[in-house]
Amino acid sequence: MSHSPPPGAPRARIPGPQQPPPPYPRIAAGLWRRCLGAGLALWVSAGWLTYQTRNGTLLPTLILLGGFLVPVVFVLWAYERHVRDLGVSAILGCFLAGGTLGVLGASPPVPYPPHPSLGGLLGVGLLEETAKLGALVFVLRRQPGIRGMRAGLVLGAAVGFGFAAPESVAHAFDAAASPDGAGLRALLQTEIPRELLAPAGHGLWTAIAGGVLLSRRRLTGRFRITAPVVGTCLGVCLLHALGDATHGLALWGVARLTGGGPFAPEHLVRPDGVREHLFTLFSVGGLALVALAGAAWVRSLAHRDTAW
């Protein structure tokens, strides 16, 4: 004899089929914007407190925030926009692989020469860009479905940003260390231009090379080293060398214009009037020109891809 519930009583819910969990954790839309705003506010606050108190306790916060804020924001943006197509493992794997290379590259076994030659800068650019492309290939070696210009641009940029973060931190530590103690002025002069131009540095260069490399990847997942890939890598290495050469070219330009003798990098820790301002103008202006050339290159690559 069946027992039916009294009239008006709630019926027991029959469990339906369980929905499979999403293949990636969901994040709120626009998280990268909020992280960028909060990070900038924290960075400015730490800088203001350091300036007011003359206390170097917050300098590590300034250095780490200044080095990792823009790269992490890019990863959040890529996660939000492209995780459905590329997957979490590809985006985070590329960023972490680039960061591992960046940690190694931030501590060279030999001192950096005070007056590097163009050949030496080209060699450094070739070494670093080849290593970053190797990291991209290593992460994607077992994911044959990831190919095409769009995927290469996004994942190449992830490798480049991962490489740039620890390198920026290392440069900031070097700038903050001075014979008289931690120097806030030198730190800000190093971090602000690098953060403003961070998307147009390592991230942009590796995005160009990665886009061309993945656009010629076979359906089987095999990477092809074709003439366009080699030519693109050489062009990216040239941009890399020009970006590294802006420091020395700025010093040379200041010395030529002012006629006051050589202007060594160690002079930057002391006020030097017009020469110091000219150096900042030339170095930042040179980086901006290199960034514009790379941005135009990326734009032309994106227009060739019908997926965009």
C-alpha cells in the first residue's frame, strides 16, 4: 500500500543528471581591470609612504609590484578572453615557462659590458628570443590542436611577459641599491618606463615570433621551421637589440649634444641638470619608437588572420 503525501505538502525533488564541472575555473568578468586598478593604487601608496617616511621597508613591495603587475594583468586578460580556446594549462604554462627563463636570464654568469657592441646585442637578442620560442614549443608539444596566428600571438605574449617580470625585478633591485642605501629616485626612474613600455617589450617581441610559428604549425602538431619563421625571428632579434641599445645610444646622444665629456651610467644617481633630462628623453623616446615598430608589425599580422 503506497503512502501519498497529504495535499499541499511539498514533494520530494527527484535528482536530475549532474552537470559536468566546467573544464576551467570561472572568474568574474573584468577581473584584470580591477587587479590593474588595485595594483596601481597599492604601488602609488607604497611609493608615497616611502618618500614621506624615508624608510626602505616598502621598497621590496614597490619592486615586486612594479615587476609583476603588468604581466599578471595580461595573464588575467588572456585567461578571461581566450581560455575557452586555448585552455588554462597552455596560458599558465607559457607564462611560468617564460618566468623560469627570466629568472635565469636576470642573473647572467658574466658582467654586462659597459659599452656593448651591436653584434653583442644581436647575440643576446638571438639567444633570448630563441630560448623563449623553445619554451613555447615545449609547453605546446603535447597540444597539437593549438595552432594559428591568434593562438601564437596570445601564448607568445604570455611567454614574453613571464620572461619580463623577473628581469624587471632584477633591474629594479640594481637601481635601488646604491652606496648610500636604497635609492627611491633611481628605482622609480627604472620601473616607471619599464612598466609603461612592458607590453611593447618582451611580450610584443615573442608574440610576433610565436604568431608566425604557430600559424605554420601542421595539423599533426609538428612545428615547421620555414623561411618566414626564420626571417621573423631575425627581425624580432633586431627589435630586441635596438631596444637594448637605447640606453647606450641615449648616453652617446647626450655626450654629443652637450659636449661635456662622456656621460656614464653611474652619473644618473646624482643630479646632472639638462644632461640627465636629455638622457631620460632619449632613452624613453628610443624605446617608444621600437615599441611603435613592433606594434605595427603585430597589427599587420593580426589583419592577415581571418579569425580576427
